[in-house]
Amino acid sequence: MRISADRDLCIGAGQCVLSAEGVFDQDLQDGLVVLLTPDPAAAELDAVRDAVDRCPAGALALHEG
Ligand code: SF4
């Protein structure tokens, strides 16, 4: 599983951090998403899916396989 985050789309809403704080963070300067773990463990899949679903900007994508 691999995650991608498009900072050009991100609006800094922080939903992804609430869903999966081990995978996502927000930049202290501009509030935009920071990917902490681009290749998260399988155990984090549900949390990552939740983050992708909850992102209001469609900035996150999950690539499985
Ligand atoms: S939920 Fe989406 S818009 Fe909000 S910080 Fe995360 S990537 Fe950015």
C-alpha cells in the first residue's frame, strides 16, 4: 500500500491527521499535509482509508498492491 498526498489540492483541514496521526501530519508553517509514512503498514489500512474518505479536498490517494 502506498499513499500519495497532493499539497496543491490540500486545504489544511487536518482530517487526515485525526484519522491516522502516524501517517499524516500538518506543516507547522502552512498547515498543509505532510506524509510521515508513504508506505504504511497493513494494520493502518483502515485508518488510511478513513483519512482518504474524509479529506474534503480530495488530496489523498491510496494505491494498493
Ligand atoms: S484532510 Fe486533506 S485537506 Fe485536510 S490536511 Fe489532510 S490532505 Fe489536507
